[in-house]
Amino acid sequence: MVSTLAGIRFPLLPSAYNNSNNSASLHSSFNGDRRTSSLSLFLTNSSFSRKIFAGKPSYDSDSSLTVAASKKVLVSDSQSDGSSSVTEQLEAPGTVSEDPQVLEDVDNVAMEDDKKVEDEAKKSNVPSLDAGNVDGTEARGEETPHPLDGTVSTAKKNATQKSIPPPGNGKKIYEIDPLLVGFRDHLDYRYGQYKRLREEIDKYEGGLEVFSRGYEKFGFTRSAEGITYREWAPGAKSASLIGDFNNWNTNADVMSQNEFGVWEIFLPNNADGSPAIPHGSRVKIRMDTPSGIKDSIPAWIKFSVQAPGEIPYNGIYYDPPEEEKYVFQHSQPKRPKSLRIYEAHVGMSSTEPKINTYAEFRDDVLPRIKRLGYNAVQLMAIQEHSYYASFGYHVTNFFAPSSRCGTPDDLKSLIDKAHELGILVLMDIVHSHASNNVLDGLNMFDGTNSHYFHSGSRGYHWMWDSRLFNYGSWEVLRYLLSNARWWLEEYKFDGFRFDGVTSMMYTHHGLQVAFTGNYNEYFGLATDVDAVTYLMLVNDLIHGLYPEAVTIGEDVSGMPTFCVSVQDGGVGFDYRLHMAIADKWIELLQKMDEEWQMGDIVHTLTNRRWREKCVAYAESHDQALVGDKTIAFWLMDKDMYDFMALDRPATPLVDRGIALHKMIRLITMGLGGEGYLNFMGNEFGHPEWIDFPRGTQHLPNGKLVPGNNNSFDKCRRRFDLGDANYLRYHGLQEFDQAMQHLEETYCFMTSEHQYISRKDEGDRVIVFERGNLVFVFNFHWSKSYSDYRVGCLKPGKYKIVLDSDEKLFGGFNRIDHSAEYFTTDGWFDDRPHSFLLYAPCRTAVVYALVAGPAKD
């Protein structure tokens, strides 16, 4: 029998799985050369954007395990980020007068007692983590051979000359913030745990550089002699590698297990020297587990594909011939001084109602990002996820790029093109949790509940319906550290935005907790020290091997030391996402702007920790999801459907919305941080919301959750609206572009000079300096001010460099751009100089110093 798919004829292979849990009853029917029974899912000599073909699985799945992947519920906290507030000039941290928090039994873990650790390790043949074997599995002792010793030497032989600096003393944090001294017990314990892990990794694994190359030992590795497959699955009783290459025969390739729970098999090359598993073949590992017979996608798989009409995914052996592998042509750009990030989702980046491809994003969207003036693109949903509507946050295959959008080589081509354009490519990486899906992902991988994750309630996120990693497990550390390195090494990503970091750092996951800035909230028993230590390790790894790489953490709690280097005792991120800003704008947009308080806006924008950088944003993908509203939709609502064409008069609601949309974005960039982020399409006020295709759901309680008939209509980006010069969306896009280019020219986000000279509640005016620029915002809904005096630091001549009221930007052209503004001496608003200007209502204008004072 044959099956035809898009013109390709696939053999329907006989089932090798009868409906029995007794693997012994599965008799081998495999004979001869493996090539005769293989099925490649890739076309040779195909176009660059190859289509992926997958036939129906050739075996029956009688497992009682069901798909439990569900949409991640995105948490929004309307509180501020909880950190100690900086002054409006960002001069020093605030004061907290709280009693010191002392961890219980800290003395029981002596950080300097290396001899005790070594003695315990010798007795139990495990490296000591938290004074014992943290994950219930065996690990290496000093006298015990490592489970992968044979490959460690090979890895060392092939290792690059990269190295990671040794740990520092971790004490500088007390100079940066003296208030931390009161919590020294906790912080020293945390740093001691980090140092001990570094020492044990050095001792048992040859160092963090070698440890983080687990992908060279686990999963599929190719040598001149054949293919080796290894998998850590200590809960499994038996294991076999199955796939197209052996007719899914359980008895053909039975794996052996060592004393560390690692299963292994070597497949020698065929007689003609070709690999035993052809490129593009489907593969899985079949295990007899405590939960029954289970077919799983290999945990370290580099590619996986969902067959048309099927629910489960299949692992794909991805190893194209050398001549088909993509070769990078362009070097990675240097890290820019300030980050202007375009947050994007490849799949929904088309103007058409479909899933877009890496190749189409490369050709159509990257040039747009460059033209708009952004210097970095942050790609969401790269790691494979079975449930499309999870926005990529319920990851099933951590080392595999999403096959919906193309092949791994297509993704490499996209990244290379971005580098050619001088754009950094950041990956939205998910190490905070994993999909609950047991068919396609890590959940119950070896039939146990506590394989990669904590068991019981600690291993389950009740709001996200997902599994939580055990960061105290040796092999989990290997897996996640190697995963971060894989994307940097193999795909040349320039850094990461780490998702859900607040959930990682606290055992309460930040749920139903309002962070107030009290240091006891950060350094107590609710802190997951294992998770924080992992974050220190991964930042240490990334910055040690790739000094130009960028790491951004999604943290709403305001954890002190979050953006301080690991060597100095911090967690090691370069930036924190300033999540409180978007929450504040949503709060304000539910009121009329007549009720807005200028001081409240300024406080939220500047409420960040001293000397810890933030990425500010007015809205991200969170606010665009169905059930929420974008800023543009909050402001203009249904009038966006009928009154955005320039050939008809705008309504007062549209005029107000366009004016405030520009002001909100500019003041967020101007005051909110050292970096800026925008979700694709929001630069022109994208209408409506994002709604992924979904069918009707039948809940266990009998209720129905209506779907959208699997429609892609609201799962796309209407870039054509922003490009249409006959629509008001175009003006918003032009303003965003001018805003990005203004920052590129003046680098005001990273200027050390920032001073807020006016927050006038009566006039509704905010004036501040950043670098050599003076920003003037008039939020009043009806009052315009002539001869309005504003203070400034530097004397001389100023000119307008950005005006939100310009006609090109959908404004009313009320300001003469040829005017020059000369300062006068004398203190005003605590500034030594000042000048007069015209400030129309609901406008933002930026003035630049273009010449110093005239000489006598």
C-alpha cells in the first residue's frame, strides 16, 4: 500500500506495535539493510524553503497517556515592579528600614567545607548538591567512572578555545547597595551554592564549558563509524530506538543502560558507508516505564514534525548532507549601546491568514524592521511547541526550532540575513516551565513524575497548567545549560529574553503576591535558591563564552541584584523587562486622561533599581492577546473600523487616540529604561487582538469553551495598514520610525544625564532632560501654552528634532519647525538656564542642543 501526500508516494509500513504492554511479545521482523525500510521526510535538491513531509505514523498508539498541553495564562500584575525607587535623577537607591532576614540552618551548609563535600561524594558516588543527592538519581563521584567518559575526552579534543572565567568573590553587591548587608546571610549562602556548583562541575565534568555541550554526548551524535544515541531515562526498565529506519521494530535496536540511568545504542554505518538513519527519518524511543509502554520523542531531538491530520509529533533525525547545510555568511553585530527591540512571532507575521515561514519573515519582515530603525529583533515561539495557541510558551522539544515555519536551515538563513542588516537576533527562551504534554514533550518522559521536574505540587504550575523544572538536579542543569548554549552556538542567536523568571525565583511563583519593595520579600524562605543559582550559572555561561551576548529577564518582582554581574554577586542579567510600565498604562487607559496624574506617570517610569538596566515597553504581546486590548484599541475602540481613512473626518475619539498613542510611546522610551521594546504591528496601532486558531473545547466538567472555527483571521499582522499612506495608521508608523531614528542619533536612553525638571499637575506638563535633549509633554486635553518657559542644564541654541504634532505623524502642524530657541541665564525649575516655547495640547516635542552660547 502507498499513501500520496503532495505528490510524494510514501509506503504504509506495517505496524510493529500490537496492543500489548509486553514488549517481549513484539517479535522482530527486521532483516537486511536498514535503507530498504527507511522513509525520508525531506526532498533532495529542493528550494531553499523546503516543505516538510510527514506521513501517518506506521504504528498504533495504544498508550493511555493523553495530550495535556494547554494555553499558557499570561500573568499581569498591576503593581509596580516592586524594586526600590530611584530618584528622578537616578542618583541612589532608596532606604528600607527592615530587620535583617536570616535563613534558618545556614550554618549547616558550610560553604568553605570542601573536604566534607568530597568525602560525602566518595561515599555515595554522587556530587553533593544541597548536601545530598537532590534528584534521586546517581551522579559521578571522584572514584567512579563517568557515564560518558568515552565521549568527554572526544568533546575536549574537539572543544574550542572558549573558557569561562572563575567565580569572583561576590561581594561588590554590598558596595552597590549597602542595604543588602542586612541580608548577607542569604546572599552569601546563594553565592556559596553557585561557587560550589562551579567547583563540582569543574571536578566531575571538566568545567562549565564542557558541561554545557551536552548535545555532543546526548541525543543523536554522528561519527565516521556511525550514529550513537543516548538518553537519560533512569525510570525506564527497557528502551529501544524505533523509527522509519527499522520499520518501527522494537526488537531491532534495543538499548543498554549504565548505572547512571543513561540508555545508549550505537548504529554502525551501512555497508556502503551511508548512515544507518537517513536524514529526515522519523524516530522515537520506546520505553517500558512505571507508567507502561511509552513512545517518546528523544529529549535532545533537533527537529520534530507533526504529520498532517495527526495530533502527536514525530522526532526527526536531522542531519543533511554537507552541501545542503546552511553556511553562515555574515558576522554577528556588536552589541549596541542601547537596545531597540522589535518583538516578533514568525508564524503570525504574514498579512495573510496563514502560518508564515522563516524564509518569508527573512525576505519581508526583516527589511521592515531595519527601515523602522530597530536594532534587535526578539523572536518568540522558536522552541518547538505542540500547541500553537500557547504562543510558544508550552515547549515540548527544547532543542528543536518550530517546524511550522520551516527547517533548521531556514531559521539559520533568517538569522544570517538579520546579521547582514546589522540587527541582533534575540530568542525568547523558555526555561521557566515545560509543556504538560506527555506524548510530545518531557512530561513523564521515563514514566515517572519527577524525571526533569519536581514531583507533587512543586512541579506543577496551576495557573499555566505546565511542569516546573527541578533546578537542583544535575542532569536538568546539564540539559538547560546545554540548551542555552545550543541556540547560541548552532544558530548564532545574539542573546535571550528569559521568560517567566519571577515564577522561577520564588516557590509561590509570584502568584497572588504583591511585591512592595520590602527586601524580606526577595531574600527569605520563599526564594527558590536552586532556580536563582541556575540563572547565575546560565548568565555566567553565556557572558563567559559570548561576551557580546545579551540576556534579558522577565521579572515583575524587582529582585535586587538581578542585573548585577555574577562575579559581583548578582544574578547576572543585562536587562530586566520593566513590566510595571505596561500595567500602569492599562490602568490609566481605563480612565479619562483628565484624571491622569503626572507624578504617578513619572514615578512608574523611573521606579527602577539604581545601576540595573531595564527594557521599557508600553505594550508587548501580552496586551495584544484576545481578552485584552492594545493601547490603540483602548484609546479608539470601534472608531478604528470606520474613521481611520484620511478622506473622511476623524472623530474626537480618533484624534485623541492618535495623539496619546504617540505621547505614551515616546515618554516610555524617554524615561522608562535603557532599552525599548515594541511588539510587531503595535508601532502603527494594530487594530483588534490576537486570537490563535482553535476549535471548541470540551472540558471535563461538561462545559464547552467556544473556539473560532480554527480561523487565522486574527492571527496575523496587517502591515498593509501601516504602509497605506491614505490611512491614519501610516502616521503612527512614521512617528514610531522617527522615534527610533532619534534614539539612534542621540543615544538618549543610555545617557547618564537624566533630570526631571517639571511634573505640573495643573498644567498637565512633564519636562525632562536626557542627554542633550529636552523633552516637553503637554498632556492637557484642551490647553495650549504660548511662551511657556522650560528649564535646561546647558545653555545655547535648541531646535526641534521630533514633534508629535507634525502632519506626517497625523498631527495638526501647530509648531513652526524653522524656529530657533535660545536660552537665557537664571535658575528656573532648579535648572541654571531656560528657554520659551509653544506647547500645544496633547503633544510631545523634543528639543536638541545644536550650538553652545555665543562668544563675546
